[in-house]
Amino acid sequence: MRGDMAENPEAKRSCCSLPRREGAGNAPARNGEALPATAPAPADVAWFDAGIATVGTDRPVIDTDGEGPARQVAVRAYGLDRHAVTNARFARFVADTGHVTDAERFGWSFVFKDFVAPGTATSQPVGLPWWHRVDGATWRLPGGPGGPLRADDRHPVVHVSWNDAQAFARWAGGRLPSEAEWEHAAKAGRAEMRYPWGDDEPSDRAIHCNIWQGRFPYINSLADGYGGTAPVDAFEPNPAGLFNMCGNVWEWCADAFHVQPLTQAAKARNALAGRNAERLLKGGSYLCHIGYCYRYRIAARMGHSADTSTGHIGFRLAYDRP
């Protein structure tokens, strides 16, 4: 089946929202908050020795995303959160700093159609009818005012931009991981793994992560037990003890989004990424599906503008070894 997917044009399509900057208008002025690095690295961190990370794959499924070729990257000793940042942890950051997220400053964020309250006035990105621009959707109200979702303490925080993640990292005494660090940790330091648990394809019977099951975007069988986000410690961790490195929520990385090798299509994609100031995301989300957006693989990647926020984007932190 995986070989077929490489030739399946449906697999190259995306369940993911548009970058906020496409048609978003001018950004409101950013408040000039000072964010002290007051919180030490939490105890729940997986540590990795310096070494060589294999990044990307020689078996790309979506060439236009820059999944290949595989390359060797030196990494210094570092740590990575075992879990994505939770709503509870983000709430402590907001209470301590008064941080206002990009979604709150803009006054809206992207919400998946199933989580929009009936009768809510929304607008939809062209070509992506399952995403709605919802006024008042924030990390506190993931579905917007009146929506069915609330910020569960044990679930990953969503509706956070790259800018918000950077601000949190400064407060927490950490940083966003590089793509090489993220992939190295997802593979528990191994050279080649398709998923954090190995090469076995997840299915309705072999449930390894929180992804879409059924027919996207119409029917979700909920075989994994979750229609939206799952708790950050749901499912089995990878051999390094990291949870939900694929599925659940996309995770911001430090890198600017860039596609290699430099074909004409890649040059055009890189030009768009440059105009939108796009940053890299890894890991896929609860909306990924093998027949539509096959991006819950370790090598999969996408880019969004640094001020983009949606209901399926979160983050975790990396730390330099003390």
C-alpha cells in the first residue's frame, strides 16, 4: 500500500489550513512584552547525546514537501520534552507573563468544521472547505465561543503560532527544536524509521497514534477513541520515551521552511515560503489520513507563516544539555 501512495495524487493533498498571511490583511501591532526565562527545564525530558542525525528519507511520498533525499546532520547533546506542551502548562505561562497570542491579537483562528458551533458566522479558505475562520477561537476556546471544545488541561495547547511558541520557550528556558533534533528524537536516535514505533502502518486495528480514520473529511470512525486532540500521554511512547511524535498535533520547529533539491517547483515553493515567512512543522495531526494527507510520517513536513494558528498545531520544547 505504501508504494501505491507515492503515485496516488490524493496523498499529495493537504488537510491543513492556509497560512494566516494569505488574505489575512495586516497584522495588529505586537505588544512589547518582556519574557523572563524563569522556569527551568522540566524533569520530563528525554536526553540525547551529540551525534549524527539522519534527516529526511530516500523514500519520499510527497516530493514537493522536500521530504528527501536523506541527509546527515550533526547535532549537539540536547533534550526534548516527552510530551507536547499542555493547556495547563501554557496557562501558567500566560498567568506569569500576560502573553497575548497571535490568535487573540488577530481576533480569529482556523477551526475544523466538526468543531464549529451551529449558526456560527464563518468564512472558509478557498479550496479547503473543512477549515473555518472563526472569530474568538483561541487556545482557551479551541472551537470558538459557543463551540463544543474547551481547553482540557491534559491535552496539547493549540491555536498557538510559531511566535507564541517562541515566547513560551523564552519563559520556560528552552527553545524550539531543529528539524534534525525533532527527527532524531522521533526515531530514538536510529537512522531510518518511518514512524516513531517502526514501519508498521497504523490502521483501525493497529492503533499507534491519533489520526483520522474513515473517509476524510466526511466520516471519522473514531477507532482510536478521539475526534480531536488526545491527551499528551495517550498511546505508547517511542523507544526514547517520547509521546505522540506523529499524529495528535503538528509541532513547530525552529527552522524556516525550505524545500530541497532546487527544482523549478521547489524554487517556486521556496519563494512562497519566503514571502510568507514560513516556519517548519513536523509530525502531522489528528486530521491526517493515508488516503488524503499522508503526513503523519517522521519525514513528512509542512510550512506555515510564523503567525498562523489552527486547532491542530501545537509544539514541544528542546533544551541544551546543562
